[in-house]
Amino acid sequence: MNTQKIAISIPMDLVFMIDEISKKQGISRSRFISNILREKMIYERSQRIKEAYDQIFSDETICKEQLETAAGFEAFGNTEGQEW
């Protein structure tokens, strides 16, 4: 994995908590912070995707079209291969 060193300022109380937890987990401070940041970025990305879906499907025209399409598929009566 490629890495890059950066300098950031962190309040001392937070540094103490990071050090305590990272030592308990047996990983470096740097690894711990990287893991936390990765988890946060994954969460933020999933939230943006959810918000985009919510925005799209809040459009009544699109919602109606999707419901009609789903009803059309159900009308075929063959559920084989459909996970939904």
C-alpha cells in the first residue's frame, strides 16, 4: 500500500485516547488513525450514495415508473432467477 506522511495537529486528550486504544489493539498510532479514517470515508461514501438514491426516488415520476416496471416483471409470473 502506498503511503504518504502528513502533519496534523490533534488535541492531546485525543492523542492519549488514540495511543491507549492502538496499544491495546497492538497496532501503531499511524495504523489506528488510518483505519479510523478509512472507516469514516467508507461510511461517508455510502451516505452520499444513499442520499443520491433518496433524491432520485423522491421524484414521484421515477418512483411511479419503478413501481410499474416491478409490477410488469411480477406479471410474468416467473420468479426464477429473481432475488427480489
